[in-house]
Amino acid sequence: KGNLFYTEKKAVIDTVPPKIKVLSRRHNLERGGSALLIYQVFEKGLKSGVRVGDNFFPGRAGLFKNEQIHAAFFALDHTQGPGTPLQAVAVDAAGNETITGFHNYIRDKRFKTDVLNIPDGFLNSKMPGFDTQGRDEQYAPAQNPLLGKYIFVNNQIRKENVKQLLAVPARSVGELFWQDRFLRLRGSQRRAGFADHRIYKYKGKQIDTATHLGIDLASTRNAEVGAANSGRVLFTGTVGIFGKTVIIDHGFGLCSLYSHLTDILVQETAQVAKGEIIGHTGVTGLAAGDHLHFSMMVHNVFVNPVEWWD
């Protein structure tokens, strides 16, 4: 009808990519290993960090007084070896991206293969009361319903539980809580290693496979579990095959995980000191015997705890 509306708005057009300068010099790691990149950016409001293959690890200020200097913990998962591309990345609000390589050396590593035989006694004791979130129809028609349920839990529910746990470190804060090496369960022996390839058999026949993304430590029954290092409790609760679980944030995306606990003695958001008792070992979840499943996470990747005990 000829009515006219006119307005003017101020706009900033930015076509200049941000600058990023890598400051740390050595970045040596292996499959399942962790590393730290220190770098400098020269403007505020950037999204920056390290790209490992298709995975992105965010960097943050706060480790140094100079707010232009950022730190990014990054890691390789157990499937990533030599040849995995590693890049420092900075992206500004306009979408301009700067990518730069940095010196790195990736050492290959082989992981152990274990065969686990599943006896009827384990199925009879563990599976009847295991919560499958109302999805009984997916395994009930099996010739052996308890075995069918176990395969469903060990495969499908395991994937869901791992995804749930790996989402927790996204809430990590940019503050360094920990110091020195991490503690392992006192007086314990290792029963399973990081990235062990597990083959599950029932009466001699292979029924499933999985990768063990932590280290199993066995001590006495109901042994006290201490926080591996200082931090802030990020998660407490029961998570499927992992049972009663605690996750502690140590800052900058670095977290430790404690599973199969018989009880939990801390609450979410609580600050815990290195060695403070957070629970006791147990057999909750899919554990066959009393032990602690201990994991370290860098953002959304499970990494080898041995490096953090060293």
C-alpha cells in the first residue's frame, strides 16, 4: 500500500583471521595419551583450542596471569596413533578461522586382549534385577533370556553409559585444582588395564566384544577410595554398567572417574582434597567382584590413567 519503513543499524564487517601463537615446544604422546598446548591469542571473544582429528579440545585462559595466554589439555583416544592430525585453532565471532600446526611426536602403542568367560552363576546373580529402562522386549525372545539381557546390557547400555559419562567434563571450569601426580587406590593390584580389548565368551562361544576404558584396581573388600587429586565433585549417581559413580573435576577439562562403588560419601559441587575418602569399593553395576574402576578423562576422551600416576 505504499507504506515505507526505514532504519539504519551499525554493523562491523570483519574479514581478518585472528592470530594464534604456539608457546609450548614439546608435545609427545601415544595412543590414549594426554598433552598440554600453551598458546597466545591477541583478541577477546575467540573460540580456540586444539583439533585432534575431528575432535575439538577447547582452550581457556586462567592458568597464567596474562589473559592472552591460554592452555588446552588435549588427548588421543585409544584408536588414534601416528599420523593423527593435530592443529591449534582460533575462530572469531565473524567465523574467521586460523589453523596452525605445531611440533608433535606420536608413539604407537599396542593394547592387551583379554578373554572373559561368562558363567551362569554371574548371569543368575546379576541380570534379573539389572535395569534396562523398560526395554525387555529387545532381549526377552532370546533362547536364553538372561544371556540375551547380558549381551544387550554389555553392548547397547554400555554405549549409552559411556556417552553419558563423557558429557560430564563439559562442565569443567577453567581453574587448576590439582597438584603433582595423581594417587591410585592404596594397596591395590591391577586386574584390568586401559584399552584392553575384551572378548566375552559363553560356554566357549564368543558372544560380544568391548574396550575397557579405565583400569580396574582390587584391594580388600569395601576398601576406602580416596580422591586421586584435589578438585570439585562434578557428578555423583548410578550409571548402568558402571554402578555407583563419582566424577571429580580437576580443572581445564581434566576429570577422574570412580565406579562400582558400594557407597558415595560426597555430594556434587563439593570441594575435595587429595586423598579425601569419597566412597568404598564394591560390586555395583556390572562388576563381577569387589574392585574400583578408575578412569581419567580429558574433555570427551578416556585417557590412560598411568600417565597421571607417573
